[in-house]
Amino acid sequence: MLANPSFHGRPLQFVPTVVCRNELWRSYPAFPLQLHNRRSYHFLASSTLEIRRNGRRKRRSISRNSTQFSVRASEDASVLDADSAGFQGSPFSVRIPVGDRHITVETGLIGRQASGAVTIRDGETIIYTTVCLSDVPSEPGDFFPLSVHYQERFSAAGRTSGGFFKREGRTKDHEVLICRLIDRPLRPTMVKGFYYETQVLSWVLSYDGLHPPDALAVTAAGIAMALSEVPNSEVVAGVRIGLIGDKFVVNPTILEMENSKLDLLLAGTKNATLMIEGYCDFIPEDKLLEAVQVGQDAVRGICKEVEGLVQKCGKPKMFDAIRLPPKELYKLVEEIAGSELVEVLQIKNKIPRRKALSSLEDHVISILSEKGYISTMGALGSTEMMPDLLEEDEDEEVVVDGEVDEGDVHIKPIARKTVPLLFSEVDVKLVFKEVTSKFLRKRIVEKGKRSDGRSPQEIRSIDARCGLLPRAHGSALFTRGETQSLAVVTLGDKQMAQKIDNLVDEDEYKRFYLQYSFPPSCVGEVGRVGAPSRREIGHGMLAERALEPILPPDDDFPYTVRVESTITESNGSSSMASVCGGCLALQDAGVPVKCSIAGIAMGMVLDTKEFGGDGTPLILSDILGSEDASGDMDFKVAGNDVGITAFQMDIKVGGITLPIMKQALLQAKDGRKHILAEMSKCSPPPSRKLSKYAPLIHVMRVKPEKINLIIGAGGKKVKSIIEETGVEAIDTQDDGVVKITAKDLSSLEKSKAIISNLTMVPTVGDIYRNCEIKSIAPYGAFVEIAPGREGLCHISELSANWLAKAEDAFKVGDRLDVKLIEINDKGQLRLSRRALLPDAETEKQSTKPRSASLPNDKVVSPKTPDKGKPKKAVAVSKDGG
């Protein structure tokens, strides 16, 4: 694009680098270009450029085939006209009531060179968001060129990065999820035909640890977009809804969310809902609809307040930059491909249908080219050919007598030549896709049949099987039509937990996480393979949060659980297939889940009157990829027949109302019931027991003050236990919980016995058998009654007879039985061998001790490990008090 329409009348700079597009030039009145030489350039009304230098002037007509250049607005504030006078204006702010408090929105203070910039504040959490767009449009396409970047600065919480590089780097997963939350409600409000690349940047500048920034970031992006020159249709805002007790709370705090049964993030306009996403603990459909109503009312209030802000501070929208394909092209494409499209859309399988559509598209382009309708010079965006750019007309040099300054503007209208009607190939492809979507929707509404022959409520055929991978801890293959997920479960200890680096200065670990991958082979294509995409991260989180409510608590199942879902085939709702496959894989791994859950994706054709319907929206169950692309809604719902655990809805039109959402939710519930019934027929079924290759984890509870005895100085003791017994890990917690992870039962029992002895609480009167003498002193012998626990057996207590030296009767390494007779104030133990001797007069001086037990004494002996088969269950015991 030659110039941004919002810069109308502004002096421009000439930069010889970028190819300029001329389709908008005729909509501009004449305006001068400021250059770095002595020439002055003037656009004439007929797309002619007049160049003046030293009193002489030349006229050149505009063409694509000549010198490459681009034009951008001058950055010199002194040359700005009245339209941009607000650039240096004073800041403007507004306080908007949201829930039980206010948020503050301010613009005009920070980021004044951006097309739109706002700061939004809730408590001491502050978000700064900007919207900028390119100077020239991108190539026309069916996907609006919008990019969103969100970053949480560690400085916002008074911290710095814990890594080697003390600055923010790669976008974290939770930042990617917020980017998606910002992106998804903005897209439906974008006007078709606007191809300027648009970028939304959002930063958390201050975070108080109480007011979450994600819903604020959605609202800030919607306000910044409304203030900018981007021609979006309506103001967008977002809120979070929590359910605390029986009360819905708008934008609850972090502390309030800890007691919430619902986590709903809703975004929309003042008239309708554009996006919802959330997670809950088996909430029924009617309760979710109540929450959506509360959220929509809150959004409506924000949008009305923002409209007043936009009227005062907003920039003119670039509606004149919208370029749509000519209407005549739609008629031509339908005439050429209409009858064949009807047949192609009846092909049931995805790959043959995709290839047939591609072939038909090439056929349409070929026919139009043969008839001379397609230009080979790129996207014209117009039904007329433009004159050549900078094609110099010879003999049109005019000498000015010097009375006119070379900076003056001179407009000389020149008649424009008309040429035959031409279309660009890009426009033909866009129109072909729209016509294909129209025919697909028409077939569904008129005949009640979809591409694969199903009715709107029908679910595709389902096949499920478990135990495919013998060495994996759990595995399942879930197939629904042409969508297939291979889910694999891995069990481990705390070392396998995923650490989350957040703004709060405390370590956070996830003991359950699901990782979703979508390789290009699943759709029969060649593509990028590497780090997970934003879509993969988003789909994985949705499936993870859907499965999380069915997991047992850590006390009952102390494993870290990792689920991998690899999509091996895809034709719609692969994230919901991950929910179904992940649930079966968890059962196959022996995880004691609370119940089974399933997921389903719902679609919609909103305007049925267009195709002869009664106007009632048509809801589609278990949508295909083509129905997702051509439909008006993608509504994913996961749960069981009682309630919902996760949901995500994206709208591709102006929004939907609560009655439509209710119909979709009830239809989704029927679909989940059917899927759950099919999952129960899984063959082979899930094993529901721990794999022999899974690690064993034993949980012990000791007194918190005994934890240091297990760890030892510098961790030496716990390391020695691991080396001695061969266990994989011993994890200790400050509250006295000890978790032992081992590959076999033998090593597990050994470490358990050592820890039990270390942490036991001695009692006066206890008898300890077969104890080793660790050292001998002149006044007695130190005897180890348990690993790491020694007591003094005084020389007078070693024998019934008098001993001059302890060495005369005993040596280091000898074993004897002793009785605990005293514990002093320092916790030191006093032992006695003499108290166990049956007859002091006949006692023989021997280093081999005799065993004697008294009827009322408690006998304590070292524990020996049981040598049995490994148990396929988790052992939880309370040892050591």
C-alpha cells in the first residue's frame, strides 16, 4: 500500500526498498512527498506522479513494472497536520466498575506512536498493551494477519529470571495460552478484506499477586484495538467468573479462586459472546449458562464505558483500505464449478475430497485464464487495470518560469483509460473457498446430510483399544471416524514433576500434565517438526484440565503422571480425542480415576434462512475439519453424563446468544453419553493395575523433627541410604512425609527399615536384640540399637561381675542384647546388658551375649525385609510415630 489511509494529507518520506501496491492510489487526493533530494513529488488525481526539480517538471503515470519504492509517514512532528494533533495530547483515563471494584483504563501517556495503546489497572496489577499495523498490506488471504504477543516481566513482581540469562526469553506455555485468549475473541470482529499485518503486544508491568492479569490482558487488547485505526466491528472485553459457594464472582482474586468450583474466562461485545474457556468440577449445564450470563452482563458494562473513551480518543478507522473480491467473480466461479462442487462435497473421506477440491480449484483458474479473466500481474483488488507506475511519458516536460516554488502542489487531472475486466489468481482462490463453504452449508441445511453422510446429531463410529505398547506404563488408541489419538501414560516420582516459573517468588510443580502433538503426517502433509506450536500447547492444556478432576489426591496416589497424546489421524476435534484416549490410558496405567470422561466438539450453521431454513441455528455434533472451517462455531465440551470438566468455544460470526449455547450444551451432553458407552466397549480393556515396569512408591509419615535424621549433614545420610539399598529416590517434606521410589520391592523394604529405625522414638524398657558395639571407651561401650542411633552401656552395666576394663570382655564388632534404662535431658540413651542376665552369680564372661526377655518388656529387633513378589499397589504407612 502506498500510504496508510489514516495518514491522509500527511507529508511522506520516500524509501526505495519495498514494492508499492497502487490499487488504493486513486482514492487519495493529491499530496506531496518529502524526499532527501531537491525533487518534489506530487500525486495527481488520475494516479499520475508529477516530479519537480529546479523549476522543471515531469509527469509519470503509475505502474507496477517500474522502480520499487514505498512511502511512509514522516516522523517529524513539525509536519503533522490537524488529523494527528492528538499525538501529543494529554492523557485520558476512565474508571470502569467491574464486579465489586473498579479498573482504570488510561491512554495517551505511554506508547503514543502506536496506532493504539492503553494501560489498564486492577489493584496493583498493571497491563500495557499496544496495537500497530504495517504500512503496506500483505497478500490477500483467508486468514487475517494478526499476531499476539504477551509477556510477564519478572520485574513486575520485583524479581529477575532464575536462569543464567537474566532477562525474559522464550515465551512460556502459560503466556502462550494467554496469547490465544487475546487472539480468539478479536478475530471475529475483524472486517473481511483488510490485509494490513496487525500486531498486538501486551506486557505485565506490575503484579500484586492478588489480581490475575489474563482477563485484564484480553480487555486491554480489545480497548487498544478499538482506539487504533484497524477497522474492527465492535469493542471487545473479557472477564473471569468464579463460583464460590453458590455465588458467582466477577474477576475474583487469586485467593478467592482457591475456593472456586469454576474457572470461566469470557470475552465478547456488548451484544453477544465471542469466546468462553474454562474448567470446573462436574458443573451441570444450567449452572454454566448462569455463569455465562453473569459474565456477559459484566462485559456489556465494560464495552459501554469503552465506547465513550473511543469517541474521545480513538483514531479514524481505515475502512477505505478494505478490498474485497468483485461480486462478478462469485457468479463466475459458481457457474463454472457449481455442479461439480455438489458431487465433490459428497465424498466421505477427507484426503480424496481434499484432492478433488484442489483439482476443481485448478480447473476454475484454468477456465478463467483461458477466457482472459485472470491477470498474471498479482492481486489487483480491483475490476480495472491501473496505469503503469512511473512509466515516463516522453515529451511531457514542462518548464516553469520560476514564479512557482518547487514545494507547491500542482494537480493536473488526466483521463484514465478503461481496460477489460480482470481478476487476480489470489482472489479466485479466496472466492472458490467461500463458494465451497456456501455449498457445504447449503447441503447440510437443505438435505440434513453432512459430507460423510451423517445427520446433524450423529456421532462418527468409535473404536478404542488399550495396552498396545508393552513397555509403556499405560497406553490407549482412540479412533473416532478419521480422527485418532495415541495416548501414553508415564508414572514417576516428584523428580518427574514439571516446574513452573511464575511471577510469584515460590516454586510451583505440576504432578499431572498432558502434552499434545500434532505432526503433519496426521493430515497427510509435509510440514514443520520441532518445538510445540501455540495450537499444540492450547489443545494440550484443554485436554489436561479436562482430565485433572478425575485424578486421585496425592495422598492416595503419590505419583507424578504424564500423558502424551500424539494425533496419528486428524479430521476434526483431535483435542477431544485426546481427552477420550487419555482417560483410557490412565485406566490402563492403573491410576485410580474417579470416573470416565469424554469430549466432543460441536459446530453450528447460524443463518439457515439463507439456504431455505426456518432461521433456527443448526447445531452439529462431532464436527469434521471442513465443518469447523466452514461453520460458525467450534464448541468443545468435556465431562461425563453428570457434569462438565472443561469447555472452550470460539465463534466466527458476531457472537451467539444464551439460547443457542444452551442448545449446543444439551446436544453435547447427549453426544458424551454415547461416546462414554462406546469407550466402555474398549477391547482389549484397560488393565486398571500398575505395570510391572512402573516404579514403586512407598509413603511414610514420621515426626517432622525427625526429618533431619534422614537427610543427615549435607544430605550424606539420605545419599548413603540410596546407595546402600539401591532405591531410585527418597523425597522428604517438612511436614514429615517421606516418599521412597524404587524399581523392586526388596530395595524398597530395605530403605523403609532403615528409615523406620532412624526415626523411631525410643522408650525406657525397650529391649534391642543383636546390637553391634561401635566403639569402646574406658567407661563403657557405645552400642548401635538402630542405624544411626547409639547409646552408652556403662562398664557397670556390661556384666553382673566387676570389670576393670571393657576391653577385657568385649571388642568392637561384638553383638549383644541391651535394654534401654534411661533417657537423659539431652536425649542421650543409657543401656544395660546386666539387666537382661538371668543369674548374675553364674554369668559366664563371654563376648557372645545371651538372649533373655522379661514378661513385661517390649522387645525391639531390627526389621528384616519381606522377600515376596513386587506389589502392584501403592503402600502408605505411618511409621516412626
